[in-house]
Amino acid sequence: MIMLIAGIVTIIFHYFRQPVVLGYILAGVIIGPHTPPFELIQDDRTIKIVAELGVVFLMFSLGLEFNLKKLSRVGVTAFIAAFGEIVLMTWIGYEIGRYFGWNTMDALFLGAMLAISSTTIIIKALDELNLKHERFAQLIFGILIVEDVLAIGMIALLSGIAMNGSVDAGDVFVTVGKLSLFMIVTLVLGLLLVPRLLAYVAKFKSNEVFLITVLGLCFGFCLLVLQMEYSIALGAFMIGAIMAEARQLHLIETLIAPIRDMFSALFFVGVGLLFNPTVLVTYAWPIALITVAVVLGKVFACGMGTFIAGNDGRTSMRVGMGLSQIGEFSFIIASLGLTLQVTSDFLYPIVVAVSAVTTLLTPYLIKWADPVSLRAAAAMPDRVCRLANRYTDWLQHQQPEGDRAALFKIIVRIVAQVIVNCAMTVAVFLAGIYIFGVIEKHLAGSIADEHTQKAIVFGGALALSLPFLIATYRKLNALSQLLAEIVIGDGGKFVHGLRRLISEVIPLLSIAGILLLIGLLSARILPPTNTLMLLLLAAAIVTALLWKTFVRWHTSLQIALFETLEHSNEEKH
């Protein structure tokens, strides 16, 4: 019955060239318990389960759209616009909630719901208008990718706030740090393992086996993420982003598309099931105000962010008006609030109504972007136009070119490698803490002495982290030499000695700082001082003896990672 009504409504919406997502939501409203006279839904629990599967496939598909190369091309603009949009819209949503007298959690969740634009709706709208290859569309895709990543962090943060009941700066820092660490380590390990596994399975030439493997990896990773107390949406997005770098991406998208479309349709139908049409009357004023705030706020935030990043006014206006809606992430955040029982029942249907209105407006806003930008330019004083043009020209001239651009890329690459190696080192010791907890709980009888337990776990973690610590030192040494040469320049023996001193001291101090951080994080598994010093001495001896071996091992992993990224992108192009 659900799919029958959804199919009929979708055909009608497609005929009138309206977004099919609205058709799914309307089908849910028709079927739902708030629409008399027939009770068409007998088991709403099953529908909710199926809708959760829709979230998994929806986020998995968004992950497949994630592309590191694509993001790097529009990185600065995407980060500035996305971050500005999220900050401004979260604040606007919160203030609107407080204006209507809603409680703090309702206002906070409303701000989060308004912060993220709809990837699905925008992609469909741009595709129907044949604008996907325009520069502003590429900027929009970059902003959407950054938004998706930040939204995952927002979901994790909201979950923590909902459980603790308050916002604490320390908790925010810890939550963001843990999430960043998890995402970095997951991406690195996933990119090393998953594409190779998929390449092996693809050799069987069986679409059935390949599809089952993809689904198994997807749901298996989602289960792992749930065990780590993160959102299932995070797991689906991350495994999708990892599979996006596989050579078989086109095959994955082809096989998963029918399943994704079906369960995504059921997700939006589930959204409609919870929608009470009477809310449109009861909360007409909040819905109208929030809709206006979404359109105007996103046009300003995204447009201004794009302009600040150095794009012209026309492009900035097209980006801002193209992102002026809310969608799937808003529903996911709204569902999170209901699941955690921290938001009021009226908030969900309000957000659905705002999403429906802004979705309807999206194609028209994209079409109106050029006329609006021309009228805005005509109405603007000449002095302001000249200042804007001078700013854009000045910023474009500040972009590094030639040797400067190559040097900048080298520095960015080295810094990224340092961050990854530090993250892997920290992850090894955090894994050691987890293992120590397991030993304490289940194996305490076999290893009675607690100090011995700590020595074994800490020593093992230190041994496993040596390749990453060595790589961090080598990258910092290279970075220090490069920066010393740029800053100090050429000169006599004194200058040469100073450069050498800088290139040696900075890496050693950095490694000392990293070890201090590790010591603080792993305080639970630190052995007594005498044992600790012996372990550090043993690690130093092992490092001296096996330096080249560790370098070769780490280099092979690094090459494998780069090959995965390069080959996947060659395959896509």
C-alpha cells in the first residue's frame, strides 16, 4: 500500500515537474494517522525500522559523492561558506526558538536543523536544469561536502549535549577531537583495506557477490560505529566516502541505486507519516518566519562566504540562492531529537513543513539568481561595486602561482601527513587503553600483577606506534628544513648552522610534545617510572636498530594509500 500510493503521487509530481521528494512526503501524509478517514498503517514500528534503513542508504549515497580531489579544488570557498552558513543559521534558528518561548533544547535543535542544506534536492534541481557542470554548481557541491562532514560532527555533538543536558567547552573540544581522530583513522585504514577487498571480489565477475559484499561492509561498519556510541548516519557516510575511492565506484553506484531509491523513498514517506497537517494552521506564523529566515539567511551566509573567498558577485548570488533550503539532514537531526526524547513533538512537523516550502522554491531560486544579481548590481552604488571588484581582483592576485603554488602544495601535503601520523599514534595508545580494560575485566587472573599488565600493554602500544613516530619526525624535519630555508635564506656558515639547528630542534621538540600528550592520554596504562624508563630505553634501541625497516614499512603503506587515491580518481575521469 505504501509503495503504491508513493508511486502514484510520485508520478503526479514528476508530471508537473516538481521534486519527487515532496511526493514521497505527501504520500506519507496521505497514508499517515493524521489524515482521515482510513487507517492505512497497521504496524508503524516496521515503517520506522525501514525508514532507518533509508537513513543508512541515504547517508551511504552521500558518502559516495564525497571526493577529496573535488573538495581540494574548491576547498577554501567551500570551508568559508559552509562554516559561515552553519554558524549563522544555527544562531538564527536558536534565536527564533527563544523568540517563540521554546525551551533551550528545542531552540538548539532547530538551529542545527536549519544549518544544513539538502544535497539530494539540490543535485536533482541542478540536474533537471542542466547546470551541474557550471562553476557555481561545482562550488555548491564542494560546500555540500563540507556541510555533510560538519553535519556528522554536529549530530555527534548534539547527542552528547542531549545526554549531558548542557553545553560545556571542554566537552565540545573532547567530542570534536574524538570525532576528528575517529574519522582520520577510519579513512586511512579504510582506504588501505576496503578498495583492495572490493577489487578482489570484483574478480569473481558476479554482481550478486559484489553487492552482498558492499552491503555487508556498509552494515558491518555501521554496527562498529554504533558500538563506539556514534550515530549510524556517521557510519554509513564514512563507509560510503571510503568506497568512493574504489575503482569499482561506478559499479557500486549502479548496483546500489535501486535499493537506495526504494529505502530512501520509504525514509521520506516515514517523514510524512509523522507530519500532522493541522500544524500548518497551529504554527503558521513560526513556519512562515522560519522559511523566510532559511531563504534570506542562507542566501546571505553562503553568498557572502563565497564572495569573501574571492568569487564574483554573480557566482556568489547563484551559490547562495542554490543552497537556500533544508532537507534530509534536518529530518535526521529532528529524528535524533525525538529518539533521545529531548525535543517537543511540534518541532518535527514544523521542520517538515519548512523543508517542503523551501524545496518547492529551490528550482525557482536557482533560475532567479541571475536576474536578482543583475538588479542588485544595478541598485548598488558605483563606489561599492568598484570596491567589490577591487577586492575580488586583489584576492585573485594573492593566490600562489608557479613556484609559490608548488611550495604551498608541498607544505600542505607534509602538514597533512604529520596530522595523519599523529592521529594513528594516538589511536594506537587509545586502543591500548581499551585492551587494558578488557584485560582488567576478563583476564585479570592470568596476569595477576597490574604493573605487569600496564607494562605489556604500554610496551606493545609503544612498539606499534614507532613507525608512525619515526614518520612524524621525518616529516617535521623536512618541514623545518623547508621553512628555515624560506625564512632565513642563503648565507655563510653561521646561517647554515642556524638552519640546521632549527631543522633538528623543532622536530625533536615536537616529538617530545607528542610523547607528553600521549602520556597524558594514556595515564591509565602508564607503568611505574622505573619500568617506563626501561621501556623508553628499549624503544630507543629498537628505533636505532630498525630505523630503515620502519621507514620502508611506513613508506610502503603511504605509497599504497596514494595509489588508491590516484587510481580511483583516474578511473572516475
